[in-house]
Amino acid sequence: MAQKPSIPKGTRDFSPVEMVKRNYIFDTVKSVFQKYGYLPIETPAMENLSTLLGKYGEEGDKLLFKILNSGDYLKKADDGLLAEKASNKVMSQISEKGLRYDLTVPFARFVVQHQNEISFPFKRYQIQPVWRADRPQKGRYREFFQCDVDVVGSNSLLNEVELIQIVDEVYRLLNINVVLKLNNRKILSGIAEIIDASDKIVDITVAIDKLDKIGLDKVNEELASKGLSAEAIDTIQPIIMLSGTNREKVAKLREVLASSEIGLKGVDELEVVLNYLDVLKLDLEVELDLTLARGLNYYTGAIFEVKARDVAIGSITGGGRYDDLTGIFGLKDVSGVGISFGADRIYDVMNQLELFPKADGAKTRAMFVNFGGEDELYALQILNEVRKAGINAELFPDAVKMKKQMNYANKKEIPFVLLAGEEERKANTVTVKNMESGEQSQLTVDELIKVISI
Amino acid sequence: MAQKPSIPKGTRDFSPVEMVKRNYIFDTVKSVFQKYGYLPIETPAMENLSTLLGKYGEEGDKLLFKILNSGDYLKKADDGLLAEKASNKVMSQISEKGLRYDLTVPFARFVVQHQNEISFPFKRYQIQPVWRADRPQKGRYREFFQCDVDVVGSNSLLNEVELIQIVDEVYRLLNINVVLKLNNRKILSGIAEIIDASDKIVDITVAIDKLDKIGLDKVNEELASKGLSAEAIDTIQPIIMLSGTNREKVAKLREVLASSEIGLKGVDELEVVLNYLDVLKLDLEVELDLTLARGLNYYTGAIFEVKARDVAIGSITGGGRYDDLTGIFGLKDVSGVGISFGADRIYDVMNQLELFPKADGAKTRAMFVNFGGEDELYALQILNEVRKAGINAELFPDAVKMKKQMNYANKKEIPFVLLAGEEERKANTVTVKNMESGEQSQLTVDELIKVISI
């Protein structure tokens, strides 16, 4: 009769311990987003398939989770296609909705649908799960959270600067040592333009990225093998070997890209951002990195990527500017720029480096041992005072063996255990046991509140 | 080309204004849950259909959203059934997963699956969306949030008391005037027992509920029409006319139910809870109400329901004790008690009574008008100070016409607009405009921070 319960592969339950840590991350990013005037939106888990299909490439279409229509869903399906078992073609006849695949397309849909209620520039953040029917593997899930922060409807580079400020503040608060890599799509286009090889951008960035590992000769060999002419390779030598400070790199790029209008535009944009950052004196290290080539299909200006210095885990935050987010839904000329914080990876980094605070405002600070009868009622009244002081505290609900109650406190990592029997009741006190040090002391309620406050 | 974007019927987008209000509710309930030692868990949106099917009755099975299997999903479907278009039978061959329908079944599954990691009693809360393919109508959605708080693994009535304390504190913080109705399933069973009519519980409670409207004679007529004997109706006259204080009702019930063991057990439980509540001196009005008959299929002890006094909207919180939540998944004898806060209804009540705070910590407090150039850089530096003080503030990103910038501040309901030109820069000040009163004053940064703090 009884089933052995399990959950779908690639999905996760989050225990209280995990939730408290995850919420620490979410609460931190939210507080920073809000400090800069970004406000939350949420969109439904299900979107119409017409909204989702065709937005993530052919592979993405396959990875969408589709929802079976309700009721007699086969009624309208084509007999011939059913007989052929043409899964793909039948799909559109039996499913109209899918689970969201990311937060970007629903956001674009939201902006277009609510354009008359929105005051632009629209600064929003969105923290919600997304679903992908990917093959599950270590660190890759079928349900995972994205934390996106975007501003749409403004071309100002101040927005790029603001997002960099947000990155700086989030990681300072989380205590993660990071470097922000910065690039500009227009510079990459400029490089392609001066050597007349617009289809080779990815090959070029991939090859340059290997410079440290394989050396200049091998990089040039690789570029040649990808079809770049000797002349082209020669032209971009200064770019391959680009080094020095961000300012030195900018100066060199301005020289090399002198003949490319779009390239110079990219250099200008980059320089404006660097100028702002100088004024703002961020702690964050910002590094111009031409090999950064994420989202070439949609980014049109700045490209960002953030890496943790002390853990080898890839990018933990990334984003960029896109000039036509909402065009697909009929609203033209809305430029936006945004970044996405990778909650799962940030979690892993913080866990590995033990950066989560031991005392978290969400956890229980103190547990009263339940001795039943009068003692129980006394404990309830003390707890009223403790909770009024904003402290999370509980009374074990059953007057069972002391050992069982202490085990519970231990497993829940409650730092203080409270005991009150006849002696304490008469003296109007509580005995407090510090679970880490083992120390015990008999205190008044006011003293107790001071001791157990975070 | 461009699609007119929309979302599936019965689902909603939440705008920043709505989100800030919703989060105010969620943050309030969370803070109270945590104060009593409850911690969050989250479960996946998708559960295996084997977990969900058969748990909500036949109608519930139909209302589950099913996820189409990935890949060539028709391959394993039976040809004959496909040809017959037997939607129901084919379903189990092409779909293995569904969206969660409530938080109770996933919670039961969670407890059983993680029983070795959990320390009982397990106090958890869970705030997540659920999905039902119900016919959408006013106030009924296909995606909506549930806020559940439960403790499992303890029979102590202290848990019931704690949940009532939580209700008291949540609604005091939200400023909603409520009454908590309390009943006990065992009392209802006792009533049925003394008149030997266990199948008539619902009929009896429904009839009694009409007493105020239709009067005693009509109630008795209705009971007769439902098949109760004259003797049975006579026996329960004192119960139909039950009135007075909770204590008076308890005394009367104890008398009438004297011959029913289970009935007396229910009266005992009720009395213990009332005793605790007396000691705790809650503000909350608690009313013993025998017509409260929610969840008769699963509740086995206390039944709770909370109603707002000032808005006609039905129950805004409800719950009860269930003695065998996890049995269906193979873990016997785990008793639990829990309540669920109805976020959508609470939202409606607060909106209608205008109970949401005007100044919310999530909203933007101040916006700098952007005059470009030096003024912009000055504004950025002031903003650094303001944000360091924990205040949400922004700079309009483009140096466009004043009117456009003020419109933005207006629409976003930002209460203070900041202006700084050459004069302010030289004096190291900022001009602050109070958007409600229209007052303007030139302040130092320290003064500014004081003025715009909540």
C-alpha cells in the first residue's frame, strides 16, 4: 500500500538548514537591489507556449516542460498524427502551456503587456525558479532559481555603472572575494570589422583566452587554422597581447580600432563606465577582458561576468546590455541592461568557504525544556517576554525525558537551552545553558534577553 | 510577426506595487513563525504523479496540472488507447509528473523521505505557490500561494495553543480585527455517537449553522428531513441551542456528551486549550463554534478557522489536527497540527481596509533629479552616503527634461525628490522636495538622511 516517496530527478527539497542559508543570500541581494531603487515583480510559473517557443533555439524548445491540456485533451488531436506517434506534431495539439525556462522572456512579455502601467526606465528584480528538462548532473538541476535585476527603457551608461555598484555591494556583504570582468560587444564587433571576419568573433575570443596556457605562437596557429588570413592575424596582434591597466588597454584598443566606427563606440562606452567607477571608488576589482564573450546572440553593449577568487567554480554573476529585448513581442526600441546572480553557485561558494553567519536572525535562539505543570506555564510566560524582545524561542511541546529534549535542541543547533523549575519560579529567574561552552547561569528575564540576543 | 503577449487564464503577474504589499504579508507571517521556532522548507514545483494522484479525491486528480514527458513521449503509449483517444488512460503513459496541488501532501512526502534527518517534533513553515486546473473566477486562481505552518510528531495540545498564539500575533501585526473559531472533531463524533448517526455530522452542523437565520423550529424540521429521528433531534436540542461563554458551552457539552467516550475526550482537549489561553491572556477573541466542520475527512482533533470582522470575505486562516498525515507514505503514528494563512484573501482584506503601511522599507524613499555632468557625479556621491544609511534611493539615469523625471518619481510614489546644481554643490547641500506637501528645503547630507528616513 504505502509508497516509497521520492521526487522527480533533477529537483530538490530544501531543508530548514538549507533554506536559512539560501534566504540569507536572497535577502542580501534583495536589500541591495532595493537600495538602488529596484522593485520586485513575479510572473506565473506557466506561460503560454506561444510566448516561450522559438526564444531559446531548437534545443531550448526541447528543454521546455510542457503542461498537458486539461480535460479530454486528446479530443482535438489529429488521428493520423496520433497513429504515427508523431510526438512533436501532436504536442502542439495537446499542450498550450509550458513552465518558464528563464526570467528574461517572461520579463520581456511582462514589459510589453503592462507597458501602459509601467513608468520607464523600469527598474525591476525578479527571484523565481525556472525549469529545464536538461539531463541532470552534479550542480545542474531541472528546477533552479534565478535572481535577475534589470533596467529597461534607458540608454544611459549610468545603468551599467549602477549594476557594477550592486555587484560590489552584494559581494562585500556576502564576504566573497570577487573580480568583475567587463567587455563590450561593440569592441568585439570592431575587431571583427577591421579584419573583415564577423563570423569569427567566437573563434578569436576562444583562441585569445588560451594565450596564458599555450603561448602566442600556438594562438596564432589556432587562428590560422580557423581560417584567419596572415594579414588579419597580424592586424590583431596588439589585441591578442593586450595587457596592462584598464586605461592602458583602452588606449591601445582606441589605436587599433581607429578605423571601426562601432569599435570606437565600444571603447567610448567602456571608458565612460571606467570614469564613473573612478569617481565612485569601489572596492571591487574591475578588469577589462576581451575574451569575455557571453551572450553574443543578444548582448549589444556591455558584457559582465563575476568570478569568485577563492573557489574554482566559474561565473557566479553575469549579464549585459541588450538593445531589443521586447521587439519579439512588438515593442521596439526598448534598450535594457541587466545581470543575473547565480544563487546555487553563490551558495556553494559560501558553503565551501564557510561564509554563512553562524547566528542567523531566522534561527531559533533558545529552547525551554518542558517540565510540565506549573513549570510549563511559567516557561510560556517567560517566552512571551523573550519573543516580545524580537527573539526566536520555543518551548519543547511535550514533558518527556530531558535527554530527548536536549537532543532536539542539539540537532536544531539552538545555542541556548532554558530551564526553570520550582527554584527558578520562586526567584523569578531562568537557568540558561550555553550549548557551545556548556556554561550555566541563573538569570532574570532582562539579563536573559541580553545574553541570548544576537 | 510580433505576438500580442498574454498569460494563461487564471494566472497573474504581480507588479512592484502588488509585490511590495504581498511581501509585507509574507514577511510578517514569516517573522512570527520564526519567533515560535518554525523554520522554512521548500519542495519542488513538480512532484511525481504517484505522489499526488489519489490524495485529493477524483475531482482533485482531474484538477492536477500534468507535465508531458520529455522527448518522444508517445513512443510508449498504447496504440489502441491512442486510437480510441482514451485521454485518461493515455495520460499515465505520457505523463509522470504533476504540479503540486497543495503544500500538505508534499510536506507529508518530505517528512517520510527525510525522516532520518529530521528531529521531531518537526516545526516547519512553507510559503509556495500551488496550481489547480480549476475554472478561473473572481478570487479563484490557477496559481496561488499557500502559507502553511505545521508541527508534526507531537500530540501535545501546547501545539494547538502555539498556533493560536501565532494567529493572534500575525493579525495584531497586520492590524486586522479577527475572531478565531475553534471546534474539535471528537466533539462532532461524540454528538453523532449519542444519537447513533455518524453519517449525519455534516447535515447536523449545516442545520445548526442556520439557527440565527431560520429559527429553532425550522432547524429541527431540516434535521428531520435529513432523516434524524424525533428522539435524536430531542437529544441534541441543548447542542443546537448552545450559547453563553466558552466555559458555559464546555460545561453543557460535558453534560450532553456524558455517555460518549470520544465526545468527552474532545471536550477535555478543548478545555485544556482554553486553560492555556487564559494563562496567556491573548487579545484574540476565541469562540467555540460547533458548526465549524472544515476538513472532516482528515482532521481528528482541533479545528480552527479565522474570520476578519470588518470585511465579508469568509475564512482567512484555517487548520486543525490530523493524526495520520504520513501514513499514506508508510510512516505511521505521526500526529500533526497545522494552519494555513490565505495570502490572497488577507491581501484583499488589507487593501479594502487600507491597512498596508504607506512607507514600506522595500520602496524607494528618494530620487535624485539628473542634471548631467558635474551635478550627476555630485549626486552619485551623495547617494553613496544615503544608501550607507540604509535608505533606498536612486538617481534618474538620463539627464532629460525635468518634467519627465518628476513624472517618474510621481508614478513610482517616491516621497522625496532631491535636486543639486551648482549652488548646492558649492554649499555641500541638497535641495529636498517633499512630494506630498510640496515643501522644499536645502539640507546638509546628515540632515537629509534624518528627513528621508522612515
